[in-house]
Amino acid sequence: MSDLADASILFLIRAPIRNDAQMIAKVLAQDGIASAEMDGGADPRLFQAGTVLVCTQEGLTEELLETLDAVITRQPAWSRFAMVLLLDGDQEAAAVTARLSGLLADGIVTILHRPVRPLEFRTAVLNATRTRRKQLEMRDHLELQLELRRELNHRVKNTVATFHAIYRMTMRQSETLDDFSEKFSGRLRALSKVHELLFDADRAEPVLRELVGAIVAPYTGDEGHIVIEGDAVAIDREHALSLALVLNELATNAVKYGALSKGGGTVKITWQQDPVDSTFIDLQWEETTGNKIIAPEKDGYGVRFIRSAVAALAGNTSFDYRSDGLFFAMRVSIANSS
């Protein structure tokens, strides 16, 4: 396939006389480039992120110029609208160019004078494609950075909430300052253990029971209100990281809102390895509280994160907000299929 072809980029053709539009489309198709004839000067596809306009002199109507003005005015900071104009080499073409100079100050325009040599046209198309491709890459990069910032902000908030929950739990269970100090430092070491399990390259692949135990250890008190039942299943390190984030999200929510928020509640974590496909497990997280809970009206960021993380591991989830606590279940991959 030609290096010009890009599924994210569409060339709109505005050539209203003779069979110019069909001829341009045929040339573009030789390189596998997607194109379409414009429906009119106000074609809404001009506002799409990956659009490039190929326009003949006859197609530059007042309606199109007004639309281009709106496109350029509304385009995001990462975008500069790309155009290839096919003009006649006469005074009228010069007048057209003059009219466009102000309009396209924030765009990228290539002007070719007819008759246009095939190589000249192909070069212009290549440049426009590369320009749009780079812009879309920049858009994706900015969107990724924004999502990472949101995720970091969420992680920081959860970390602060975790420390606060551990502090409150330890205060409630401690009789003396020395008792508090010992328990609190021990729970902080347990948090560090999770990081060690996931990121120490010298360790063997983490075992699920060990990973679950490390994640919930900071919240385990004298009452023994966290129960863990499941086989010692080994997990690929890459899968373990995603699974740990999911379990940590559940634990954080439990100490903020659920069974571990006020004491007296219980959390039971169980899992079974699929007897047919050993690369999958079915895990249940069941909370029982001492008071009635109310199901949220809509999914928060944490729930959306859990669904996304599990889906990335070819899994699925279910949330059941029962009268006495949350019942969460997921089927998730713990290793790549061989």
C-alpha cells in the first residue's frame, strides 16, 4: 500500500464542472487514498479532524469560503486546515489567491496551476497527508497526556484517601501511642510490599494470593474482617499490575464508602481458576456492611476505571449494589494465551 494511504484522513473534492472531480478521485485512488465529492460548499465533513480539501478554481464559491472561515475559526490549537488548490495561471487566479490570503493565514494551502503534472499533484497530496497525519498524532498525544493527568490526579486522591483511612482505622484499633505507631508503620510497609511485588524485576512472577494479601493487608484489623479464599495462581507481571490497580480501587472504595469505612463490616475475596482455560480466573469481591447502602445514580471515575482495566485484559465485570453491601465479580485474564 502507498505511504499516502491513511484511513484517518479523507480528501474532500470540490470540482463542480466537467468530470474534474472523478479524475481527481481516480488519481487519489491509485495511491489508496480515501476521497469523496463534496455535497456543496457547506459540507459538514470539512469540520472533521482528518479532512483535506482539494478544490478547483471553479469550486471556490462564496458559500465554501464562508464554511472555510468557520472551519479555521473553530479548529483546535493542534490543527491547521490543509488545502490543495488547482487554479488557472491567469489574473483571475491571482485575485482568488489574494482573497484567500487572509482566510488561510491559519491554514496550510498548496496552490498548483493548471495544467498540473501528475508528479506535482502527487507531491502536494503527500505533503497534505503528512501534515494532517502529524496533526492527528499531536491531537492523540495531547489527549493521552490529558488522560494521564486525570489518572494521576485520581491516583493521588486515592493515595491520600488510603493513608487517611489507614490512619483512622489504626487510631480506632490502638490503645496507646506506641501501639498506634507499630500498627501504622506496619501498614505502610504492607503498601510498600505491593509495589515490591509488582516492580521488583528480581522476583518471580507474583502469586495471586500473595498479591491480594499484600493489597488488603493495610486494612486488616484485629477484628479479622477481610477473608481471602483462592488458589495460589501465578500471574503474568503485566496482568498483575492491572489486576492490582483494580483490587486497590475496590479496597480504596471500601474504606471510603463501603464495608471498611466505619468498622464492623466484612470483605470476602474469592477466586477460582477456569478449569477449561487456565489463563482466566473468576474473582468475587463481596462486602457486607452494618448499615444499608445506596447504589450510585451513575458510575464514578473509579468504576469506569475498573471496567476499562478489566476490558483491557479481555475480561468483564458486574457490580451488584445489594442492601447490605457491594457484590463485585469479574472474569479476567491472568496470562497471555499460548
